[in-house]
Amino acid sequence: MAAGIPAALSILARVRPDLVIGTGGYVQIPVVVAARLKRIPIVLLEPNRIPGLANRLLGPLAARTVFPGKDSTGMGGIPVGEGVRGPEPVRERFSRTPSRILVMGGSQGARSLNRLMPEILGGLRNSAVWPIEILHQSGERWMEETRELYRSLGVPARVEGFLPGISGLLRDQTLVIARAGAMTIAELTGSGTPAIYIPFPHSAGRHQEENALSIERQGGGWYWSEDSLMEPEARIRELSEILGRPETLFSVARTAWHISPAVSSDEWLLALEKSTLP
């Protein structure tokens, strides 16, 4: 890691930035240290409820650390791309039939969701909420395996390895079932999409679990542990209850939209510039 500092110094000398923003992870360490050596202002973005080790170590070098919640200066939130922070959700979205469910495990997919969710979703066939439209983002590596599992269960579903243009797609869903990374939560809540969050159980410091629990405590979604998927009958009943209550879905969607940490990147950078740069 220390070997990366000279390369980072060279890059900074060539680019000559006014500000360096670290977004977490060990990959940022050489650049942040190099920025401090060159006396370039540093801002760290900590999108998770539990700060990561790299940000904790680098905190003393930074002018400030920005968290999902806004501070006394009005700075905060998670910057997202254009179109992610959509308009407030409308009631009609959750009363249409069939309901639309998206399962997403991040850009690489989540194999446990690929293996366990088809049976749970298939269990809805004998409930009053069927039919439903299922879209499952599996990751390229497991796409055919996941498609075959749905086929073997006789459950109609569209399975894709990767879904481009996710922001517009989210606003068309009745419910999403997803991991609980900070950017995933920002995109889902920013689009006013109710979601069941299933944290990756081995995330550093179990930060995804705390992310999901925080959303659930505020009424902006539901938390399921990955272990709970091993009890499919219970999850089928709970999912059927959720989908069978359009007003609850609408209420959760509105709450998610109002508590969302998502901020347009232009707005976020403008606020940062005003509050940080001399």
C-alpha cells in the first residue's frame, strides 16, 4: 500500500486537483496520504451506518468526513447520478396488477439470493397476490444457473446478469428485494421504492445489517436476515402480506423517499465546495 504513494503523488502533480474525495476502502489510502503530503484538502465520504476501517484511519488527515445524514452546515447525504433521485412516489403505482418484483444482488449478483429467492417467489403462486412479474438480476456468472432454477420450479421470471439504467427501472417496481449496501439503499430510497433488505452477512463490521436495520426502524423498508431465507414458508407468508397491502407499500415508499440519503452529485459537490474549500 505504501508503494502506491509515489504513484499517487505523481498523479496529483499532473492533475493538480483543488480537492481530493475519498469514498472508502483501502484503495483510497495512497491517494489520501499523498494529498495530505501535498496539502490538498481532503474530504472522506462515509456512506455506511458503521464507518469503515480505512475511513477511521484516515479521518485525522481529512478536513471533514461526510455522512449520510446532514450536519449543522447542511452538508451530508450520498451523491448519486442524474435521474436517481426521482419524484415522490404515487399511490397508483402500488395498486396496479400484476405486481412487479425485482431481485437484485448488486452488479456481481448474490448467489444466496439466486439460490433461495426463486422458491420463495414461486410459493406465491397459491396466494391471492399472484400473478406477479419477476425480474431477477443474478450477476453474469450465475445467470444461466438462476434461469434454470426458475424453469425447474415452473416459475415465470426474467433473469438478467446485469441491468443497465437501473434508476428508471426501480421506479417501475412494486417491491425490490436487495442487499443493503449504502449505494443500493441510496438508489432504492431515492427512487421511492419499497424494499426488503437482505444484508450480506460477511460485510465488514456487519455494516450492511446496520444499514438495513436503520431503514426498517424508520419505516422505509423491511429487514430479512440471510438465514431467514432458510424458512421459505414464513417468508412466503410475509411476502404475501406485504404485496397484499398496497396502502402499506405506498406508505413505506413515501417514507423511504423522505428519509433517503440520496443527493444529486451536482448538488452534493456544490454544498461541499461552499463548506470545505477556502
